[in-house]
Amino acid sequence: MTPLWLTEAADQFWTWAGEREGFPRRLERSVAFALPLTIIALPRLRLQTVDTWLAQHSIAVGLHQGDRRLRGCLVAYGGSGLVFLDGTDPDDERRFSLAHEIAHFLLDYHLPRQAVLARLGGGIRPVLDGLRPPTQVERIDAVLSHTPLGLHLHLLERGAWGYAEGRVEEAERRADDLALELLAPADEALRRLTASGEALSVERAVALLTGDMGLPQAVAEGYARRLVGPSRPPLSFVRRIGAK
């Protein structure tokens, strides 16, 4: 059964978008209607190319993270965000990278920010944007609601994952789950798998998820085992994606 928070987050995205896409979903057009996000595809994405792009466009944000290959990068500030993707990735990999960064923007930045603005009013906006320090009461409120103050950065790296335990691991797992719900909703995938009356199998699920729904092979294999196998704690699928 899909958790309520996951259904609500996906439904909110599609409500803002105005309609649900058919499959396989690309998400770019829906993002343009739903969220203050700009998508930028750069060849062979690296941290340095993101820094260079930001500098060339007079965006005074330095990542200060060294240099390495990335599949995606989210930079959010002032209520809006930029999603950088590796334009040389295959369509299925780029589709999942975009969905993962959309999920981070929604869950870790946009929705918490909207909740705080609704609760505390527009006067809190300069604090959220890092333009003035929060008062003690504001700081406590932000901590309790897990609202980021100032710049929010997320890097979707290549190669082995191994996230730190705790909040980082949980944030990645939640972003994976929402990315999958946006691209290949569990209820719809199971409906299609059972419509023929054939026995459920991981192989049939993988074929559906990679074919009809456009997921990358490694992501589809992990998700298929969750859909048709016994209940188990969810894994972080993006860590399954290795460097090309």
C-alpha cells in the first residue's frame, strides 16, 4: 500500500501541473506548470561546469565542492530552483535523475518553505532566503519543521553511494520513492501487471517498468522486487546506478 505522504506529494505535483502525463513520463512540461524550477542539461555534467554556468549567468552562488562527475544537481534559493542534468545520459537515466531532483525540491525545500510561510507569514521570507538571521523563536520553528535556511544544494553523484545514516539516508530514500511514484505509480504498475491475469513475476514487472514506464534497468529491477515480492524496508535505488 502506498504511504499517504507519498500519494499526497505526487497528487500535489500533478494538481499544480494541471494534468497527469501519459507513460513514459518526461516531466519537463509538467515541471514548467507545477514548480518554479528551471531545467538545464549540460554535456558530461560536473561540479565545475555547474559553477561555471552559474558564474556566466551572474548567479552569485559558489558550490565550493571541488570537482567530480554528476548525474544531477539541484540549486534552490529564494523560492525557486535550478536542476542541472547530464545531457549525455540516456533518456531513461536522465528521466529518473530529473524525477529524483524534483522530489528533493518538493520534499526538502518547496513544501516545507510553503508551510512555514503559511504559518508565520511573509515576514519570515528574508530569513528563509538568508537575508537576515532568524530570531530565537524563528530558529526553533525552522528546526522543528526541517526548513532549510538560505541556499539548498543537492548533488546526485555517479558511482557507489553509501549515504551517511540518519537524515541524509532518509531524505534520499524519500526522494527515490517520490521519483518512482511520479514516473511509475505503484498502483498503476500493479494494475497493468494484473490486467492480463498472468502470474506476477519480477521479470514481467521489469519489462513493464523499463518499457511502458521508461525506468532505467537498475532502478526497475529494484522497484520490481518491491512491487511483486514480500514486504521489506525500501532501498535507495539511485545508489544502484553506477558510473558509465
